Amino acid sequence: MAIEVELPREIELSIKSNKNLDALVRKRIERDILEDIKNDIFISKIFDTLLKRSDLSEDDVNKLDHKMKREIMEKLGWR
């Protein structure tokens, strides 16, 4: 799978002026993205496991979500 990454202009110019940086930056981006994806999958599996054991329905979760946000907004004076 190919992913296009837009780099800041300064980095792009540095890479163009030094071809050795291209491989270094490419490997760093690949490693960081791979690590982030692995962590996201791990966290997703943990939440899936926890939710399987839950007696709450999706509607219950939505109600709790809105109630908590409403109370936080009131305490912060945003409402």
C-alpha cells in the first residue's frame, strides 16, 4: 500500500539537496507510521474486549456521553 506524505517545505528542500536524507526520512516515516498503526490496533482490540463484557447499549453510552459533556460545559461556564 502506498501512502503519500506531505512534508514541510524546509524538509523537502533539505532532502532535495542531500539524497542521503531521502532514504533516512523515508525509513523514519515508515517506522513511525507502522508503530502508530500497531498501537492503534492494540488499543482498538482492548476496547473491543472491554465492550464485549459491557451491559451498556450504544444508546446508554450516547446518553452518558452527552450528559458528561453537558456537565463539563456547565462547570467551565460555557453554557
